[in-house]
Amino acid sequence: MKQFIRRLPALVRWIGSIGLIFFILFTLMRLGMYLFFNKQGYSLGQLTDAFFLGARYDLRIISLVLLIILLLGSLPWLHPFKSNFGRRWWNVILTIVCFFLLFFFVVDYAHYAYLVQRLNASVLNYLEDAGISTSMVWQSYPVIRLVLGLLIGTWFIVWLIKRSWRRIQASAQPVSKKMRIGSFIGCFLIFGFLIFGKFNQYPLRWSDAFALGSDYKANLSLNPFESFFNTLKFRANQYDIKKVKEFFPVIKQYYNLDANTPELQYERKVLPRTTNTLTSKPNIVLVICESFSGYKSSMWGNPLNTTPFFDQMCKSGMFFERCFTPTYGTARGVWATLTGMPDVEMPKTASRNPSAVDQHIIINDFTDYEKFYLIGGSTSWANMRGLLTNNIQNLHLYEQDDYEVPKVDVWGISDKNLFLESNKILAKQTRPFFAVIQTADNHRPYTIPEEDQKEFKTINVPQDSLRKYGFESLPEVNAFRYTDFCYQKFIEAASKEKYFDNTLFVFIGDHGIPGNAGTMFPDAWTEQRLTSEHVPLLFYAPKLIAPERRSQLCSQMDVLPTIAGLSNIPYVNSSLGKDLLDTTSKKFAFIFDPDNTLIGAVKGDYFYREQLKTKKAEFVSVVNNNKPGTDAATMAEREQLKQLSEAIYETAKYLLLNNKKKVPPAK
């Protein structure tokens, strides 16, 4: 074997050496993903299929690089062993390539630590808010050390490649023309096969990773190049009018539209109900809570008891324990809450789409209310200012520079101060008001202001307990607890004001957090990432609403229709949200994963989801770990969930561009 290798052309031997170095690098990076991010506790033996598939993905990327070296390096003036210019040129090019590879892996690790997702094209969204994104990265990560490590790593890999070149140059022998041609053709065919990836009619695709049965295995098998460059294909998202019309009958069924409703007419004029409404004309305070993940909080019995005050509030209000956000991400969560529609843009968010700026928002139907939006940072983030000011009439918008308290980090003032400043503003109002407060502290860099560190007591929790109960670090768990501290300060302050007794406070998470829910929830919540969307939904008004814990399925999209229904407000609903207290409304939640192009729905005891490109589907129980049966009734339920998922997805794409502002109904 050694003799055969020595007879090969120096270029081919060098390409093989570079390929081996890169393959070892990719394998070590995947092993690092296993060692640092194995929340589910898989053994290496359980991940053999993921590592094997990952090696095929790695060989595809490596082969692309090697094929380019083979083709260009065969040119006499770029040959690394026959041309001094070629040798110098390849030194520069390979240095750039090595830096590029390592840079992608570093960003991928940071991306996965943050979102539990391999690097994908949605990361480009952060470039649109480059100032905020850069500040968050600087405050959250050891940037200088990462850059230093990146440079050292690049130097070491380039040193290995140069050392390999010197050894091959020193042992180079004359090679026959036949061997040169044969080895070139052989390498070309091998690289071509590895790029194609299969003995099959169809090539290896990134979506094949999701056939492994769990999101963790899929993420482990992928590399950042597969996940990033493939998701670039989905940056444009247009609706298909034929599909929208095809699924209109399904929408009519699930949204109780009249049988004679004209095609593509989604508008419903809703009059006040005679039951389940408030007798007064309440003020509304809607709090959109950053990263308020269900399994991390106290309401479902997390032993770390991170949100004891909010838990007590839930026992005194109307608490919905099975609420889901349509998707993951703050911009998408705010969009769904305000518009009543899922943000199905890929990978950009709908708020960044100039064509989607004009949206009907039910808040405008509160015609004689003062409207407020209060945020501790800036609404220039994700073009939220455009969504808010263009669509909410006579809005009073308060941002970080409008308060008399200092910023604490990239997200602006602290949540505690945001709540206290909001309370001061609302206490001065003489007319009914609808106020939206958007929090941010439960987010990297997990800042707890110095002014609160005396009163707010941090805790120490062993690392194994942290991971067992859904947290990665002490800063994260203490930031989650600090959120509860801020809620308490807000309610304590508000309860001293005149407006409190006649105010409906509504709390909803902007999204959950992907992670391991352990034994607190069935396996599907972890494996199919329902933890990313499961959030608390609380309607709290001690003088107006009787305590009740409700187990019906619901969605973030249902918040505004339900508030309007409770408040005796006639409104126009052209969204995909519904009044949760309307006894005729269907109980389900739509789920959309733009990073992996998955759509699905939770209804009854089941969760169905399918991959948009491959149509591969999953159907799992959300109430236990038993596999769904194959009887006729269960299969019919699966088919209904499939139709519902596709109907809402296609309709949402259409309504994104066709849900323009409407004149509020006359009283």
C-alpha cells in the first residue's frame, strides 16, 4: 500500500493529506458538539447513525474543496509542486479556507449554545440589526479569546498542511502519464460520488438528518455548512394561490366560518358575547415576556421553583397551561401576538418584509382607549417600529431613551425599571388604556443590575441539577428568577394605583426555549422541540376574573381575540386567532419551525409535523410516551392534523400580504 501511494502524483498525495486533516477537524468538531451539548444524555453507542451520517455530510463539504484544488492545481502555473507561484498561491488560499472553516465552526457553536440549532441562514437577520447584535455578542461571549483561538487554530492547521507539503516534496518520484491521468480521473470520480452522497437516484440531502428520529441526532449529524447554505434556498417565501384556495374549506371548518362565506374571505365581525365577559370596561396591560419557557418555570412543578410569585398569580387568575407560540424567536412571537397570525417568513421575519408592514391589528378596535407600547430597548430592532407605528392608531411608543433610568446592557433598561416606569405612566391616565409591555432581561447576557443585587438574592445550584431541570448555567437560572422578581415588583407597584382594580393583566411568553424537559413532560416535548413553543398564558384581574386553570389547547395568536371578547369589544377578526372563551372555537395550536422548514399542529393528544421539502412526517403523543395507535380513528386524527397544518401554513403565507388594516366597526 505504501509503495502504491508513493507512486501517486505529488498533487494527489497532497490532496489526500489535506482531506485527512480536514476530516479529522470536522470529526473533532462533531465530537465537541456531543461532549458540550448532549442534553438528552445519549451514549456514543446510541449516536452511531448520527456520526455516520455526519461523516457523509463532512466528506461532501471536504470533497468540494478538494475537487477545486484538484482542478486548479492541475494547471501548470498553479501546480503546488511545479510552480513557485502556485505554491505561494495555495498557501494564501488554504489559509483563507482554514480560517473560513474554523470561523463557521466557532459561530456554529455559539449559535447552537444560544438557540439549540445548527448555524443556518436566519443568522443573516442579525446583520439587519448589526449594532444591537454586535453589542449582545460582545457582552455575552469571550470575543477576544475566541478570535485568538481562531487565529491559533488556523495557524496550526496551515502548519500541518505545509508540513505535509514538505514531506511529499522530499519523497516525490517521477510519475508516468498513465498514472497521472488515471489518478486524476479516479479522484474526480471519488469526489463526485462523495458530493452526491448516495448510491441512489437522489443525492444526500440535509433533510435526511431529520429521519434519525430526534432533533438532537439531526443537529449532531449536520455540519454548519450543510445547515447554513441549504437554508439560503428558503430566503424567499411566496404564497401559492391555488393551495390557498384548496385549503380554504379546511379553514372554514376550523374557524367556524359560515358555509356561504365567499372564497378567501377571512374577515369575521365579532359582537360582544353574553357570557364570560367583564361587566366593566377594563384597562388592558399585555405583557410579552422574554423567553418565558414553560418547563423552566414553577407552574409545571420545576423543582428549582424559579417563578414562585408568578405561580401564585396563576392560582389567582385564569391560567392556560397548554399554550404554544406558533414558532421560536422574539420578533416572530411579537408578530403572532399582535397580528394573530404565525410568522411563516423564511428565514427573515415578517416584520422585516416591507410588503407586510400594513397589517390589521385588533388593538385598533379598542376605539376609545389610549394605546401604549413600552419596551426597555429600541423598536428599531427587527423593524418593530414599522409594524407598531404603521398599524396601531395613535400609539404612544416608549423606548429606552424615553425613561429617566440608565441602560444596563444591550437590551436597554432593566425589566424592573421598565415595569416601574410603565406603572408611573399608566397611573396618570384618565381614560381607558391598552398597554403592551415587552420585556428583555431573561436573555443573554443575563444582566442583573447592581441596584437589585442586594434585594434580589442569587442562588447556587449544582451543575447536574441545573441540566436536569432545564438550565445551562447559573446566570441563566438566576436571570429566569430575576424575571419573577420583576413581575412581583410590577404587581406590587400597580396594586397601589387606582387603575389596578379595573385592569386586566395578560402575560404571554414570546417563545419557549429548546432544551431537555426531562421527566417533567412527555418525550415529544424534548425530541420534537415543543419546549421551544410552550409558554404560560395568564389573564390576571383579581377583582374581575375568578381563578381557573384551563387545560384547553391554545395559541399565542388567540391572545388579542380573547382580550377583546373578555372586554365586550366588537371587533373585526381577519387573523388566524380565535377567542378562547368562545365555546364554539376549535382547540388546537399551529407550530412552525423555519430553521428546519417544518410545519405542524397540536390537537387533542397528538402532535403532527412534516418537513416541507421532503414531506417526511412525524406523529407523536403529547400526553404520554406511548406510540400512537394504527386504528382508524387515530389515523383519521393524523390526517386531520396534516390538513390543518398545511391549511394554516398556506393561508398564513397569503394573509401575510393580504391582511390590510380595516376600519373598526361602528358602535
